[in-house]
Amino acid sequence: MTEDYPMRVLIASGAGGGTAKKSIGKYFHLKEFGYALERLGVEYKLVRETEYVTGFPSKNVKGWFSKKKFHNLIKEYKPDVVFCDCHSHFALETIKLGIPCFTYLRGNRWMEDEWAKKTIYKDPIMKTVVNMRHNIAERVMSECEGIFMTADYLDKVIKKHIPNAKTIHFLEGLDASRWYPAEGMTLKHPCVGMCHDANWWGKTKEMLTLENVIKKMPNVHFYWAGDGQYKGPILEKFEKYENFHYLGTLGYPDEVRQYLTEIDIYALPTGMDTTPLSCREAMAMKKPIIGTRVGGIPEMIYDKKTGCLVNEGDDKAWMESIEFLLDDKKLAEEFGNNARELLLEKFNWDVVAKKFLVAAESVLQKRVK
């Protein structure tokens, strides 16, 4: 690519989840990725993939048969490279057209699908739908030019299922300048705040570890902002305690920023996770963090440096960690400052964009030869 003809990158946002309505948080941060590419002289266009192609299986029956909008988009924009954060029809159709396609994997898709079939999708028809989507995802990951993964531990997970997959370490960035103290929300103190959805039982079930913590720490207030299909089982256990407060879905990013400004400690109880966006936002807001020692969490929470790590199911460790941080405000502040410094150093969009360009240019050069 040259100054006269800069590289054109089409970014397709399709991943679900997140605490913001309609997954706007993930779309919002992919826009930041686009800005970082622009700073390197690259043109980009960000689209929501379901507005152009859905395919089968999906609720949009018309989309099963028509790919016209997708093909018009490709014809008009003429991308050199496509980046998809979802392993679905947009990526698959891109690959069919012979356009270099990179995908982004935020978590252990295989484990998520298995949990889905054990819980919310027990019905034979829905299990079939999950399997069909899974097959599309595996084809995309097998045939794409590279899988950018958000945590090191995912490399072994991917290679176990797709031995020949091309994996690239990709720590999703965050524009820390957008995360600053903001007034507007009043909470009771001392308090511990959570900001994540309850979408996968394999991840969500670890929240139940906090029931005994909430019960035994009546002078500490626990707040949860989020939604999801497993909200009910969690609220059923927690809402009987006066020191638990459910906030529902917060407006993004303003209300999330106000919430993170007010909490004393950020909590991430999870049974499986990589490097969650909400945790990066808490890091940017200089909050000490307590998280479960699973998946990619130890890659972003450094024990006794930016926060505390606890083992799954260890309610005693949760109580000890909360007391530890509340009793030593100076150390808690130090952990929060360290967390933001780590974010600036490790989760930086400019670094991520450069890494993406190296991979993209390598593929394009091979095609020219």
C-alpha cells in the first residue's frame, strides 16, 4: 500500500454480549480501533454485519436468501482486508470472495457452545442451531488468514480444535482518555461494583460464590450493573440481602463512567473469561480489581499489584480481599494507579493497530507475488 493508495480495511462488528444495550460497547471500541488505523494512514469503514448479511440459521428469514447488500458493500468500498469480530456469515462470504479475512476471538467459543446446549438451548431444535453456527464458525476460523485472540491461553484452545489455525496475539485496546472521573451517580459506601452480563452459565455461576460474601459482610454494599438470560437465578439469591443493589443496564459510556467513578472496588467473579472489556474500563478508571483466577484474567489482573486474584468458589478469599483493600485505602489507590498504567502499556490501540497492519501487509504481499 502507498500514500496514493492507502490500505482499505472493512471492520465488521457482530459480536454480542456486553453491558451496553445492543452491544454498543464493542462497536464503540472497534471504532477506536479504526481511529488507530487512520493514524497509521489506513482507511477504514465500520459496519454492523447483520445489516448486510445474516444467512441461515437466523431469525431474519429474508436474510437466508439475499446477500445483495453485502455484495454491494464490497463492490462500493473495495476493501483490501476485512476484519470480523464474529465468526459468522459476513466472514464466510468474505472468504468465499477471496478477500483476505481476519477474525477476532474474545473467548473460548467451544466451551460457550457446550454450556449453551446444556442450559438455555436444551431443546433439540436449538441444539441443532447452535451446532450449525458452530460449524460455520469453525470453517471461518479454518479458512481465514488469521485469528486474533484476546488472551494467550486461547492459543492452545484454538489449536486443540483447529490444529492448522493461524493465531495472532491481540490484546484489544481501550482509549483511556475517554475514561475519567464523572459525577452523576450516588452509591452507598463502602461498596463493591460489578458490571457484566449473565449470558453464559459457565461464566455466570461463579457469581453465586458472592452470596455468602454479601451475607457475611452486611456493612459493605454490593452493586451489579448488567443483564442477560441468567439474571433471574442470580437476583433470586442476592435480592434478599439489603446490602445488594441491582442497577440493570447502564447507558454507555456515560452512565458506566459515572458508576465506575463511584465504586470503591471492581469485582469480576467469573467461571470463564478472557480479557473482558468491563475490566479494562475499570482499570482505566484506576479501580483496584478482584477477579477469579481463570482463563485470561491473570493476564490483566496482577495479583497484589493491580488487584487480587481468588480461586473459583473461594468465598473466604473474596472476603479477605475485600477487607484487605477497604482497610488499606492507600494501597487500594496504588493498585488502581498500577491498573491504569498497565492498561496504557498493554492494552493500547496504537500497538494493536500496528500488529494488525504487519499481519495484513504480510498477507497482501504474498498475494501480489
